[in-house]
Amino acid sequence: MVQRIDISTISGGEKILDQPSAGRRGKLSSLRRSLNALRCRISKRGRCKPPDQFLDKFSAASATSDTRLHQAGCVAPQAVPSDGVCSRLSVDPSLPSHYRWLSVVSLAVLYNIIFVIGRAVFWELNKQASVLWWILDYLCDFIYLTDTLVHCHEGYLEQGLLVRDAPKLRKHYFSKQRWWLDVVSMLPTDLAYIWWAPSSCAATRLPCPIIVRINRLLRLPRMWEWFDRTETATGYPNAFRICKVVLAILVLIHWNACLYFAISYALGFSTDNWVYNINGPKNLTLSRQYIYSFYWSTLTLTTIGETPTPENDAEYLFVVADFLAGVLIFATIVGNIGSMISNMNVTRVEFQNRMDGVKQYMAFRKVGGELEARVIRWFAYTWAQSGALDEERVLAALPDKLKAEIAIRVHMDTLRQVRIFQDCEPGLLEALVLKLKLQVFSPGDYICRKGDVGKEMYIVKRGSLSVVADDGITVLATLGAGSVFGEVSVLEIAGNRTGNRRTANVRSIGYSDLFCLAKRDLWETLADYPEARASLTERGCQLLRKDGLLDEAVFANAQQTQDSLESGVARLEQTVENLNLRLARLLAEYSASQAKLKQRISKLEDRVQKPSPTSRGAEAKAAHQQLQHPAGGSAASNAAGRLRTQRRKSHSSTTTTTTTTAAEESLTTVTASGTTPTVPGAAGSASSGTSSSGPARQNTL
């Protein structure tokens, strides 16, 4: 007997069975979150910060948005081939890990730049700690090999997107002309050690076999890349440039010292006073050999002189070449260092020049000493707080979106305290932040006085302000960071009994930094955000009602007038749009009728101007007869005359018929439009046809 099984029972059982697994997954996820929170709390380097709702609202984090899009399935993930590790390998050059890898490669390159040349010339250096040199040499070779693999899989931007396809990355790498430098720098030239032992170098046999590793210096562009990345990322670019120039000077002096020692070996140690004197136990030491060679190289390249005089032609040529190279190289280096040092103080110099100009002006205009002291103190405060930094000029190269985000990040603490910015749209905040102008007020300065025409509103960024009475002594209120005032004057609220005048005296207690927003900028921005404009207007009305400065009747009438004006403008726009459509339709009909009329006129002209083939043949025949029978010329001429008369009558009949046809067509068209037709020339044609003779008329018909 077959039993019926309830499917719902089975599915319910499955759900019951799935509940323990779901519980386990929930516990694992909660455990994972706890471990991540503990790791972030323990780690000091990457400490997790609590989420900031104010920043998250206005920040445009592309990584977060991309992640959400991928989670929602709006963006398909990039397809990655699965045919091996090499096909999945790709490196993002913008990651910090790639920058750290370039640092490791730069150390390996710098090691080869210094010690390959040094060990090839100074044999004592090559013999000491030979095991250590072997380890360092082949460690650098391994770094070079790994760097080649990394270099050929570095991602690049194509149409703004990072390419991660490994075969495409390798193809792009080999399309450049620098790939052969990586290949040549890895050639196993150490195989020469088989027949040229590294321990064979001595004072009588130079250079040392280590010179075969000179191809490792071709990896120098990777170190330049690290220099460029560091100069871009560091906060002290001028100091880094100076360190880079100093390093270049030391490397040049080191290479020149090695070259001097090698030429001394080629000419013969101790053969004259110019070459290195190797006699004596002290001169045989590595320290004396290198220090003396470095000292000689420094004196020569810096063109200081005070070196032994050359004694043969080869020595003279080498010294002359060294002096010329020193003049060119060090003149360039010293000039660069001078410009770098000048650039380090360029902001201070510009600020000092502006302050000196103001001082000269005040001295020329004989400004009082008290006011001059206030101006100087204002300059000192501005330099101490911001370094006289011109933010608009510095950020001019950035797009508005990035400038707005930077401004929000910089002034976040101030904007968070402003109530009108708490619930505003992100676009409105970005537009307003870009229009804020920073102003600095000295102690005792009046920001605004009662009765002044209000043309801007203010947001306190730093400092304290006091709202004083008309006597200037009584303090009515104190404003701090995040306070907003002056918005009532710039909102132009109908019914405001003070008009656009200031309603209070605001004075700075100490040095105060205020953001200023002009009336024109505010209204240009609020034109695109009607809800925010209504919110600000309502807030201004509340302030006016609180002080009893709002005329409710005038305000209500203004609101009704505004609504009626808006509806009238909307109706007017609709009417104008309908008129435009009708005008376009009429113009199209007029163009079509004009085209048809031109076609009819052209056809009529062709009919009138085209002669009859019968009359042409008759005239030609009469002329031919006259030429053949000159005696009967009179008869032939009479016949020709009759033919011409007949042709004229035929032409007149054709014209009359064509005119009648055109008149009938015009009559039909006008009758359809309901107007009375008027055909000029039709009556004349009919009368001429009636007054003509009977036979001619019969002939014409």
C-alpha cells in the first residue's frame, strides 16, 4: 500500500534541520566580529574609529560604494582566468605594499651601486667577510628576480580602470623599452667566477672579478621610481629633495675615488707624487686607501684644489676631465640645493613682503601708532594660525567635488555644531562650503553694527564673540564656535520691520576666525534647493517672531503673492509653449505651400518658353523653298508670313489656355479656404480672345 507523504512536512523538517546550522553560522559571525574588534583595539597602528555619521553622510568613498554595488549585484565582478597562478597574478601599484616593495628593491640597487664598484677596486674590501658578500650578492639577485616578476604584472590604467588581466599586463610590460634593462640586469655574469676566481685580486691584479656584476646597476630606474613616489607622498618634499641631492653627491664622490685608485694602479702605485703611495704598512690598510681616495675626489670635484700636481700626460688629462665634470655637476647640484632652500621659505618671504608693504603704506599715510600695532599683531596671529596659507590658490587645481570634501574634513568640527547643516542635503553642504570665506578679526573689532545693511552671514569657527547693547558695554549674549548670526538680514523675509538691517551689535572678544557667506552666493545656492530655502526662511521667521520684528499680515500677503506669482508664471510658461507649437506648425505649412507654388511656377515657365515643333518645321521648310526658287520669292515669303502669323496665334492660344488652367487651380484652392478669388490677366485674356477675328478664333480653337 502506497502511503501519501506530505511535502510540507518534509520541507518543515528540512527547516527544522537547518536551524542548528543557521545558529552555528550566527555564532561564528559574532565570534568573528568580536575578534576583529579585539584586534582593532589592541593594534595601535590601524586603530578602528567609531563611525562618524556626519562625515559618512557627505563623504564619497568610492571603495564603499563599489563594495555595496558588488553586494547588490549591480556590478558584475571582473572575470579572472583560472588557468594557473600566472594568469591570476596582478599587482596594484597604488597599494602601500607595492611602495614598500620598491623600498626593498631600492636598497638592493643602492648596495650594488656602492659595493660593486668599491669591491672591484679595493681588494682588501673584497677579501674581508667574503661569506657575507656572497650572501648579500645573491640575496640582491633574488630580489631582482622577484622584482622582474612583480614589474611585468603591475597593473595600469586603461580608460580609467585598473587592468588586472595577467596576459595583458605581460604584453603591456614587453611593449615598453625598459624591459630589456630588467633582463640584462639579471644575466648570470657570475659564471665568470669559474675561470676568474674572486680571491685572485690583489695589489698586483686589478680589477677584482666582482666587476662582472656591474650589469646589476641597470636596475637604477626602479630606485628613481621609488624616489618619485616618496617625493609625492612625503609631507616634507623639499627636505627629501635635499637628502636625495646629498646622496647623489656622495655616490659621485665615491665613484670618482674608486676611479682615482684604479688609475693609480694602472700608472703604478708610488711611481710619482700624484698617484697613491702604497709604501708603508699604514698605507696598505683599507681605511687609509679609501679615505685618501675619497678626500682627493672631494677636493677635485668641488674644484677646491690643494691636490698633488700631475706629472705625466695621463694624469693631466684625468685631472682636467675631473675639474670640468666637477664644475658642471656641482654647479648644477649647488644651484638645485639653493633653489630648494629658497622654496622652503617662499611662503614666509611672500608673507613678509606683504607685511612690509602694509607697513610702508601706513608710514606713508601717517597712520597712528596704535592702529599700526593692531595691524602688525593681526599679521602675527594670521601667520601663527595658518602660515598665511592661501587656500583658494592651493586648491585651485582640484575639482569642486574634492575641494568640498577637503573643506568638510578640515572644518568638520565647526560644521557639525551648526544646526542648519545638520539635516541639509549633501549637495547643498558641498555648494555652501565652497563659497565660505575665512575672515580673521582682532580683539575689539565689530563684525556688524545695529542698523547696517546686511550683505553676508557669519559662522564662528574659532574664538568668542559678544552681542552688546548700543552703549557698547552691556553684554547681551556670547557666541562661540559653531554659532550662526546674520542670516535674518540676508534671507530677505517679507514683513521684517527692520528690512535688511542688522538687529544687533556683534564684537570680537579676542582673535576670532569666522566663515563669511555672501548674500548673492547663498541665494544662488538655495535656488536649486527649495526645501532648504523654506527651512531657513522658517528659522528666520521664528527669530523675528521671538523679537517681535515680524509683521504677520505682510508676511502672509507676501506668501500669497509669491504663490500667485508662481502659478501665474507656470501658466505663462504653458501658454508660451503652446504658442511655440502653433507657430512651428504654421511655419511648416507655409514652407510646404511655398515649395508647391514654386514647383507650379517653374512648370508654367517651361510650358511658355518651349516652342512648338510643327511651327519650327514649317518655317524651316519655307526657308528652304525660298533658297531653291528665288523667282518665286514673293510666294515663298507670303507663305512664310502666313506660317509666322499662325505660330503667333497658336502661341497666344497656348498662353490663354495655361492662364485659364492656373486661374481654375487658384479658384479651387481659394474656394476651399473660403475667400474670393482674384485672377489678374484673366479678363484681359478673355477679352482679347473675344475681340479676335472669327477665322483666327476658329483656327486657334
